[in-house]
Amino acid sequence: MSRPHLTLGIETSCDETSFAVVAGGRRILANVVLSQTGEHRRYGGVVPELASRRHVTNAVPLLQAALAEAGIGLGDLDLIAVTRGPGLVGALLVGVSLAKALAWALDKPLVGVHHLAGHVYANFLAPPGGDTAPEPRYPAVTLVVSGGHTDLFHLEAGGGLRWLGGTRDDAAGEAFDKVARELGLGYPGGPVIDRLAAQGDPGAFAFPRAMLDDDTLDFSFSGLKTAVLYELERRGWRDPDRRAELEAHLPDLAASFQQAVVDVLVAKTLRAARQVGARQIYLAGGVAANRRLRHDLGVAAAAAGLDLAYPPPVLCTDNGAMIAAAGFAAWQRGRRDGLDLDVDPDPPLDEWF
Ligand code: KG4
Ligand code: ZN
């Protein structure tokens, strides 16, 4: 049997440091992720300089752990794939510098990966510990929803990626995080709101569904955050003395806010699927863990005769395995980067793939 092609995937774009070894672009041999969420929590969000410094201290030990878990040495690697953006510049620099040093020392090809392509390709990995990867179905639409992004992509028949639309202001996850902060629920806000919303009435408060009826595939979530704040203000619930009253309404507020986000995400994703004639819808990114989103999108997709798939939770959040998968696919399509590869906080997707 021929030896499988081994890709090292490196992800340091935000507050996760991750190294993965992926065989044949699909099978995960190791996917070591160190999240700094706990450290950033007390600041209410990611502190860029702190993130960069943690990547610097943790990178080499985590690389060693990933190689040990995969049972291979550095010399066994065939390809180095690294996130070059979008992300925090200082954080990206750590991964890209290390990737270039490895590619040079090992004399192996280097591919700088678009982070969002990584999220899209997370759908084509075998689940951790598994051998069988789902076969990609084209044409498809992928909704990438995370703390930093809300974007729709067309996955074309040949495997190419085309950007269809995205948020004009806050990302969906950012809206969850900001609203949660205003409600005194801590960071990150998504999981807490998801939990609270399960006990609330999504129709209790009428929050706006921005850009629902316009023709674009763009989103806007900052007005929704403002609408929640305005409601709190209007009812006097920002007064610390009325915290008990606010707490009694938290499930309804969470459910109503969440439903407003989900309604727009579902409607635009279905519209995108119709536009490109998709057979399949994929979901990716941290907000893909949201139960209401999974449920409502699943129901809407089924009604339109489409299938919905999403990666397991560990592959929804930032990780090296998805970067290896996207890097391998790009390499197969002929992508090669030189040792002068630069980071890019907002790289164009169309040129990349
Ligand atoms: O993909 P991710 O780990 O990091 C980024 O690249 O941003 O996504 C993190 C985001 C955070 O905004 C978090 O609040 C959100 O995903 N999130 C959720 C849920 N779990 C995580 N949002 C809604 N519902 C959830 N269950
Ligand atoms: Zn991400």
C-alpha cells in the first residue's frame, strides 16, 4: 500500500493555537487545539497582543504533541498548510513564520490557506477517530458563521469556491457575544444564549430582521444589537437595582434575539441555494453549534428538497485539521506559495482557490 500524503495544518488566526496532521486531505491523524478563551474572558473579548504571545509560547510544544499523536516525525510531512488570513495580523504572523521555517528546513511545499475556505472544508473531513469522510456534494452553498464571520459561499461543481455575500457590519457570533455582554452573561455569549433560549419564547419581543427582504445575500446584525439595548433601556432593565426583573426575562430575550438572527441566516442561505441551483447546504464556524439554527435550517432545507450537513463541534470551531483539508485541496489544484508568503488580514478568496 502506498504511504498516504500527510499535510500539516497550522491555525493561529485568532485565539486558538492548533496543529493537525491529516492524511490524504480527509483523515485526521492528530488535531491538537489549545483555546485561549478562558484567558480572554475577563476582558470580554479577544485581546490581540495576548493572543499573539500565547501562540508564540505554545506553538512548538503543540506541534510536537500533534506529531507524537499522529505517530510521525517532521520528515514524514509532505505539505505545510497554514492560515494566512483573515485574522489578527500579529496572531497570523506566528503561524506563517513557523510554517515558512518548516517548509524551508524540510524542503516541502507550502500553501497559505484562506481561513474561511478552511471552515468550508471542515465538512469533508472524516469525524475525529473515523476513517470515512463524507463525499462532497456539488453544487453546494456553505454558510460560515463565527465570531468573526458571516459569509455565504458557492461550492462549485469542480470544488472551486465563490463568495456570494456576507455581513456588512457585525458577524452573527459577534452579535451573540455583544448582546450576552449587555445581558451580563459573560463571554463567549453564543452557548449561554443558546441554553437560555431553549426555555424562552422566541415571539416575546419583536426584534428586527435586517436586510431580510433586499435582493443581496448580505447581512447586517449591528442594528439588532442596538434594538436589544434599546429594549433594555426602555424597560429600565439596565438599572442594576432591577437585575431580578431582567433575569426573569432573560430566557425570552435570548430566544427572541436568537430567532431574529436565525430567521435571517436561514432565509438568505435558502435564497443563495436557489440562486446557484445547489443540491446541498453546508454549515460551518462556531455559530454552527447553535441548536435553533441547525433545527430551522434543517427544516427549511428539507422543505426545499435539499440536504443539510455540518461538521462535529470540534471541527466547527477553529482548528488545524480544516486548514490542512483546504490546503491539500488547493495544493491538488496546483496552488504553491513561496517563502515570501505574507499574512493578509483580509485576503481575496477568488484569487486564492
Ligand atoms: O468559529 P469560532 O470558534 O471562532 C471564530 O473564528 O470566531 O466561533 C466562536 C463564536 C463566538 O462568537 C461564540 O459566541 C459563537 O461562535 N458560538 C455560538 C454557539 N457556540 C459558539 N453562537 C450561538 N450558539 C451557539 N451554541
Ligand atoms: Zn474561524
